[in-house]
Amino acid sequence: MPEPFDNVLIVTASVGAGHDQAARAIGAEIGARYPGARVTIADFMGEDNSYLNAVLKDVYLKMIDLSPAIYDRLYRWSQAPGRFARVRSLVSRALKDSMLRLYVRHRPDLVIFTHPFPCAAAAYLRRRGKIAAPLVAVVTDFSVHPLWVHDQVEMYFVAAPETRAELVRLGVAAERVFPTGIPIDGSFGRRLGRHAVARRLGLAAGMPTVLIMGGGLGIGPVAEAVRSLDGVARPLQVVVVAGRNAELRRRLRATARTAAHHIVALGYTRRVRELMAAADVLVTKPGALTVSEALSAGLPMVLASPLPGQEEDNAAFLVDRQAAVLAGEGDEVGSIVAGLLDDPAELERMRERAYRLGHPQAASAAAGIIGRRLDGRLQEKASR
């Protein structure tokens, strides 16, 4: 029996590590289930794909860094009924040529998107007969922007039933939307022994441990959170992941020399699952992939200074379900962490709520649904 696809193109956007991580997770699962299929992951915002897209990426990152309030107003403005259709049309037309080049270069028989911009462009091209392959969307936040909504997208994979309901309210047929969770590495579903992991990482087993993460780009109030923890009276060990932000890591190592607590400053690491297993609390900005990993690891969260737009929505989702506490600014982190560590019963309740919200096998579930749907179509054609 032939496999349901031979050549899969997964289109991501390097405007944050989350889109890339989701792409890798679902790509790995498709490759494992269908070893005969070729799986390619392409960065839609990379300069090798399109100079215009790379410029858009730079503008986006600078706006988030320098003018988050302006970004927030644009994000909310573009969600309004009557406006988002115009925004969607503008984005689709502006990016259609680079999407078509990518499609022609790879000639896939299935295209999966982890970012709405290339998805909008591909839907525009499919509507005009330029793309024949089925389109699949993986929404990598706990809320959904209307820019994701297209009749040409055959399947949507979303974070939660609430996200599914939001898409249905926006007009997507319910049978096209699957609340599998956001695709992450399946290893986050394994429960690890905290003390054994701590010793393996060179940490003191049994000492309260705070993990601080700034995402793959090492952004957010990381340094402020570290300074705030200096005011916590009880002894702590603080592990900080600075991602690819070398300057932040250098400053953190300088801070560690005079800090009240033992601080370990790391760069980009593949040991996040172990670090989460060793931690009592995670301090992070609410990027959807990081918080999805924490949920699957059963790790209570303190969410500091969410970026406007999607991260604010992610924070609201988690706080409403009592798996996280919101710290408006980095300097509030210390008092909130101290309060949680002083209430182990509440910390354990948060841990269990996180486990219940986690979807460690989201990538596997999505890959299975895609395969079954397309395999069913092949069998239907063969029987005609």
C-alpha cells in the first residue's frame, strides 16, 4: 500500500524559536511514521528564501523590542471583524511570490505551516490553482488570529478545545480542527526523578531550584528576574537559559559573582526537559512552546512581562486555569516565587493542573491524523 505522501514541506518562520520547534517536532513524527517520505523544513523568513521576508522579520523583532505597545495596537486592530479580511488579503498578495518560489523549488504533495504568513500566501495561491498540495495549519499559540482562517486549509491543529472553539466561531468547520495540543518533543511526557536529574546536571539535590528561560532568542526580563530573586531570603539555586543571546549570558555570569544565590547561566541547550524536571518553578515569558513543554513536564510557572498580542493571550489562558501566576514586571518575580515556595501544597496543585493541561504527544497525534486523513483519500481514489 503506498504511503499517503512522498514529499512533505513544513514551512516555519524564524521570528522566535517556537515556530521552528513545532516544525521540528511534527517533522520528526512524520518521518518516524512514514520513513519513505521526504520531509523538508523551510524558513519562510530566511534571507535565502526572500529578501523582503527577511526585512519583515527584522521589522517585527525591532517593533517587539522597541515599540511593543504599537505592535499590540496593530495586533488587536487587525483582529477586528471587517478588518482582518483586508489584512489577510494584503499579507497574501505581498508574500505570494516567495511562497510560490518555495513551492516550485520543493514540489511537495503536502504542505504544513507553523506560521500564519506563509499559510495565508499558500491559501491565496491554492485558491488560484497555483498550488495543488493539501495545506495543513499548526497554530502555535493558545489563541488564534483570524489571519489563520482560510477555506483552503484542510486541517488545523490547535492547543486546546478553547482554541478550536475560537476557530469555529471564526467560520472554520469543526471537523477540520483538532485540539491535539501544540507539537513539542515527545520526551517531555516522561516523568523524571527530580533528585537524580539534579545530580546529573551538577545541581544540589533537594535545594529549591528556580529555572529562568528567555526563549531561544534570550529575550524578556531575564536579568530583572535574576535581580529580583536576590531578595528571596531562603537559599536558592537559579538556572538561567539565555538561549542564543551571548551578551545576556555574559552579563548573567558577571552577576553570578556577587549574587545572593548560586546562579548557573547557560546558553542554548538541548537539556530543557532535564532542567524542567529538576526545577520547582519556571520563570519565563509565555511563549507557547516553552509553556507547552512546562505543562507536559508538570512545572508551575511565573509568567513575567508577556509580549503584547499572542503572549498576553497565552498568559491569560494559563493564569485562568491556575497553572501559572502572572508577574507584570521582572521585579515582581522574587516575591511571587518566595510565596509559592512557602506554600508547597499550592505548588503541588499547580503541578497537577499543569500535567492535566499538557499534551506531550501532540506531534504524534497530529502526524497520525494527517496520515489517516490522506491515506483514506488515497484508498477512496483507488476504489473508484
